[in-house]
Amino acid sequence: MTEADVKQLIVTIVKPLVADPDAIKIETDRDAHFLNFNLSVAPDDVGRVIGKHGRVAQAIRTIVYSVRVGDSLRVRLNIVDD
């Protein structure tokens, strides 16, 4: 999978969960072993994406973490709360 494919996967999963899908922003950052995706949503939607006791966030991460990008980089998803 490419970086764009993973971005699209995250948006596809998160879009039905939020009330303001236009506020979804994903920034990427690379380091030695990981491709970090920083997900930010509208302030009112952060709780919907995280879920009770982090269960929704963990389910999203389980799906996204199963993906490898290019040069065997592992994917990491961070939910940014501004």
C-alpha cells in the first residue's frame, strides 16, 4: 500500500463517525521505522473518534496497524486533540 492509500483508509473509517467530516485532517511524518499519521478532527468529534475507554480508537488502530507501507515501514496513528 502507498501512503495515499493508508490516508484514504483512515478517512473512510473516520468519516462516518464524525459530525463534521470536512474538518478531518491527516498529516504524515516519517522516522526510521514508522510512518506516523496525525489525525485531527473537529473538537466536538474527538470523543466520537476515541470512544468510551478508547475502544473506537483501538479498533481503528488495529485495522491501520495491519498495513505496511513501501519499504516495510510500520504505520502509527496518532489522534491529535487541539
